[in-house]
Amino acid sequence: MIPGVALVIGVALGLLLKPVVPLWLQPYLPIAVVAALDAVFGGVRALLDGIFDDKVFVVSFVSNALLAALLVFLGDQLGVGGQLSTAVIVVLGIRIFQNLAAIRRHLFRA
């Protein structure tokens, strides 16, 4: 419940405040959002499985975002930023859909 509420509040604040993202930070923002969504869906899945731990959620959230940002930075330094960003998005996207499938099975027994 907490991850979902936090997500809704974060989206609402972003829409209301309309923050300006500095140009140097723009390549990292989509990766950070996808990494955060992966952690949120993983947290919801863990909650439904009865194994949710707030410490694990926070560590997962922060480590996913930092690792994804580090990979994008490394890709930029090597000149393959676009390809590495795509790889990170694909991997995290697969995890999001796996967690979503598990959530769907819990909620709809299907």
C-alpha cells in the first residue's frame, strides 16, 4: 500500500510542480524512473507474497536507481550510452512485467 501511495503522490507532485530537469541529468531520468518502477512493483509483489520488508524495499529502490545510473554513465563514457540504456530498460522492463504477472495472479487468481 505504501509504495502505491508514494508513487501516486510523487506523480501528482511532479505534475503540479513541473520541475525542470538539467540537461546533463536528462539521459539518466528515464532509467531512474524505470528502476524505481521495478522496485515499486517488486515491493507490491512481496507484499502480496507476505514477505515485504521495508529495509529490503528501500535498499532495492536505491540500489536499482544507482546501478542503472552508473550503467548509463559508463555507457556514455564508452560512447555506447544509447545501447547500454536500451539494455537496462529491457532488463528492468522484463522484471516489471514478471512482477506484474505475479501481482495479477495474486489478485485475480488467473
